[in-house]
Amino acid sequence: MLVLLGFAMIAVFMVLIMTKKLTPVLALIIVPTVFGLFAGAGLGIGDMVMDSMKSMTSTAALLMFAIIYFGLMIDVGLFDPLVRFILRKLGNDPAKVVLGTALLAAAVSLDGDGSTTFILTTAAMLPIYLRLKMSPVVLTCVAGLANGTMNIVPWGGPTARAATALKIDVNDVFVPMLPSLIGGIAVVLAFAWLLGLQERNRLRATAPEIWGVPDTAEGFDGGTPAGGSGTGRGRKGTNPGGAAPAVGGSSVAVLERTEDLVDDSDTAMADTALDPNRSTLRPKLFWFNLVLTVAVMGMLIADLVPLPYVFMVGSAIALLVNFPHVKDQAAQIVAHAPSVVAVVSMVMAAAVLTGVLTGTGMVEAMSAWLVQIIPSSMGPLMAVITGVLSIPMTFFMSNDAFYFGVLPVLSETAGHYGISAAEMARASITGQPFHMQSPLVPAILLLVSLAKVDLGDHHKKVLWRSAVVSLVMLGIGVLTGAIGIG
């Protein structure tokens, strides 16, 4: 019964948020409450939720003050030069922008912290997406894929958990998985490029006067005019064939110049995060804000004091220096209140789901059932099976629950078929690209909140792609021998 209720609860939750019948916050509260009562939790359900919520308070504090800090840095203009630099390097081609998003997210993910990755990636790229009228869902999808794939680095958490749970050296787990990591990143970059091409074609279809080439075949491509040889800004050329190039053909419709997108005099920047006339800009304090941000990032990496406190102090200093008047300080906090409420409420609501799953014994029952249904004839495939199971199981349970509760049981069984603990550990981390999209992961809630994207819309675009990345990583692991078959 607990197994059926557990899987049904996850299924109902996913359907409700993906069909937008309920907001994620309401679904995280209502669905587990109903199923918890059916599971016999009774009045004890309150204690289950509160026990779970206690473990989430530090995460909520971290996300709250991180949003305030980086929102403030966007407002004062710290990231404006970076955005302009990225635009000039990538051009204004949506395909290149999305590919650049994947590369940036993968690079920042090397620090092993999803929240930091999503904060910096969103701060740098979201203004560009909004300026080019690209879908922020593409940003969250690509950033989520890149970070989930990079999450298997030893300091990211899952690899260390797997090694600890099976009492093996973490390098024995990670190093043989490097080909899988490279292959996973390659698939992520391929998905990013394809998503970018889709955005390019969508924008041409919805705004041909801006993104497409009119019937006279006049336009420019960020450097050389179509069919011409000039390089001056705003110059136009003529297609020698006399016909406009097809949108989907090899002769690509050209786009407006990058400089037009980053010109401070461009009034289309108004009401965006890059509005050159916003009253919150503090150009004279640019170097102070840069040094402060580098110091905050350094403290994050050094891990000398709790991360929530780092952002608390950082936010306080930034507010005090950039906005010395109390009225302006209050206005800044209020300005970022919607983002704070959105992400913190989801983190607190997620405590209901995790509390019910753990408190009622659903997680334990589901894990035991999955282990029991594996027939003995499939014993030699235990490593592959573990890799496949890690995709859904790490989605609806925490990494701790999977690696410390489920993996040791699976590994013990696999040992009878000659499959080593190291191979089991390697297989178990291939589900991380899918795991990182779970509503139980606070970092992904932060990402969708900062980008103002509905979690259901994010899941529609990212879940099947993340499953593909996980399966590719598992497949490469098998082909290279890192994940053996007994």
C-alpha cells in the first residue's frame, strides 16, 4: 500500500504542476497532505513536516539573501559590462546565446554548488534573453542540464556520497567516469544548439520585421551585410540572386547588429534589467561592488563560515554602501520581495513532500520494493539497472536517502554476481542530470524563480532531455568498462 501511495503521490504531483492545475507551492502542500492522511499519518503528519522543515531553514535563508544580494548587484549595474561583453562575443544569434548559456553554466558548475551556478548564470544571461525576446524557459532548461551533468564532480556531493556509502575512494568512482562526463556535456551542448535554432526560427516567425529578412533581401548579419561586402553599421546589401534567403535554408536570414542591442541609447532597453537609465545604477561604485562580490564568492568556495551568513553580511554591506538612505534600502528589499517569496515558499512547501515521504515510510517501502522486483536472472545487469533506477529514484527522494539507503542494498546484491562496489557507485551517479530537475532540489527552485519561469514549463522542456543525458552517460560508462556487466 505504501509503495502504491508513494508512486501515485509523485505521479499526481507531476501531472498537476505540468498541466498547471495547481501552482507548485499548492501542489507541494496539498498532494502530500492528502496522500499522507491516506497512508495513516493522522495528526502525526504535522510533526513529520516540521522535522523536515527544520532541515530546510538554512537553505531558505541562503536562497533568500542570495536573491537579495545578486538582485541588488544587477540593479546597480555590476553585470552590465559582462552582458555587453557576452553579446559582442556571441553576437545576437539566439543559437549562439543558448550555446553560450550552456558553456557558462557548465564552467560555473565546477564550484560544485548549484545555487551559485544558477544565480550567476541567470544574472549574466537573463537580461540578454529578455532583450532578444527569447524564452527564459530555454535558459532554465540549458542551465539545469549543464549543472546536473557537472554535478558528478567529486566535490559536487553525489559522488562523495556514493563513495562514502560503499566505503571506497572517491577517485575510484570519478576518474573512470570522465568519458561519461565529457559525453554528457557534449549531449548538453547539442541540445543547447538545437534549442537555440528553435528560438532563432521562432523569433523569425513571430517578428520577421526584426529577425527575418524582408522580401527585398536587405539586412545585415552582425558584420557583413547579406550579399554585400561592407562592414559599416547599419549598411545594407543586396542578394545577388534577387530573392530573400529562406528562413530554414542554408542561406540564413540575417539578424540585427550586436551593437544595436547594447547601445546605451537604445530605448528598447527600457524596463529591462539592462535599462541604461534606471535610477539604481551606481557606476562610481562598480569596483567596490566587484571586489565585494569576489570576496563573497571566495567565502563560498573557502567554506569558512555558513553560506547563509555570508550572503546576509554581503547583502547588508551592499545595501549600506550603495543605498545609504534607509528609505532606499527598504525600497530595494521590497523590490526583490516577489522573488524571495516565490523561492522560499517553495522550499518550505517542499518540506511537506519530503516529510510525508520519509515520515510515513513511503521512501523506504518504495526502495525495498524496487530491490525485490529485480529477478535473479538479471543479477549480472545490476550496475546497469542501478543506473536506470537512479534516474527516477533520485528525482523523488533526496540524494542522502538514495545513496545511504538504497545503494548499499543494491551493491550488496550485485556483489554476488561479481560486480564491484566501485562500478555500482559509478552507475548510481549517472542519474544526476535528472535529479537536479527535482522540485526537492532547492537550487532548481531558485533557478525558476529568478528566471520567473513556471516549474511545470521547465519540466516539460527539460525532463526528457535530462533523461537522455543520463542514459548517454550510463551507456558510455558501460562501453568504456567503467560500469561493468557481471
